[in-house]
Amino acid sequence: MFFRPDVAVVDIDASLSGLQAPPRMQIGRDGALHTCLLMVLVKERGSWWMTYHNVWRKADEASSDKEHRDGPAGRLGGPETGM
């Protein structure tokens, strides 16, 4: 989502399969590790700069990426925030 031509926020839900879980991580019922990545990109002097926050999802969390992405806690903006 672009807030301005030089500022964007990206919400990514990703799954990694075919690997062994690192210590203290659990593989989901579908055999994959799940992560949520929030990226903020800013264009300055012709170059894009990025920062991100990665959150590994627990194996027992809701398996529906749509529910996670579109649920009340996952929305960016909207009438209540004025965006």
C-alpha cells in the first residue's frame, strides 16, 4: 500500500516448507513454517530503503492466511484510522 509515491508498507504472509524446524520453532500441520513480515519502504534520492519486522507464527495459530491478513487486527488504515 502506497501512502505517498515515495512511501509504501507491505504486509507479507509466507510459508517455508521442506526444511527442519530451527530450535524452539514448530512446523505447522501443513508441514511448513509460517511467518508474517511487515516492510516499510521509503524512496530517498532515487533509491529505495527498507526496514522490516519478521514474526514467526506459532504452529497452533489460525492456518488461514486470509483470516490473518483480513481480520480486524491485521487491517492497515480504514475509516477508524482516517486512512
